[in-house]
Amino acid sequence: MRIESVKMAWFRGAASSVSLDTALKSVVAYGENGAGKSSFVDAVEFLMSGGKIRHLAHEYSGKRQEKGIVNMHMPKGEKAKLAI
């Protein structure tokens, strides 16, 4: 399987709409701490593992990880979105 892009909005550390082109031979994500780099990896894991992110399997994330997946700064009326 080859993932050509990851697009997300209001998922984990990503605000509004963010896209990462992964159709190249190599991909490097860089940025400050808290910028949302790990959110791209979490998005792929979430979609490919039936809605679970292994490192969020603790009591603070909720039974279905509902507290650990959504961006806490999401404006009212917005929804988290993912596409690979």
C-alpha cells in the first residue's frame, strides 16, 4: 500500500485543515514542539487500526479514546476530519 497524502482537520494537534504530501520517496516532518507533527502518524494509525491509537490507551483518553483524539481548541460546530 502506498499513501499519497494525509489530510486532516481538528484531529489531535492539527488545527483547521492541514495536508501532507507523502507520494515522494521520503518524507520529513519538522517543526516546533506541539506543532502537530505526530498527529500525521496518529491519523494513519487511527484509520488503519479501526479507530485506535496505541500510545493513547490509558485512562485519560476515555474508553474509546474520545478525549485524546479531538483537538481541544476546536471551534463549536466544527468536526474532526481525516483522509488518507
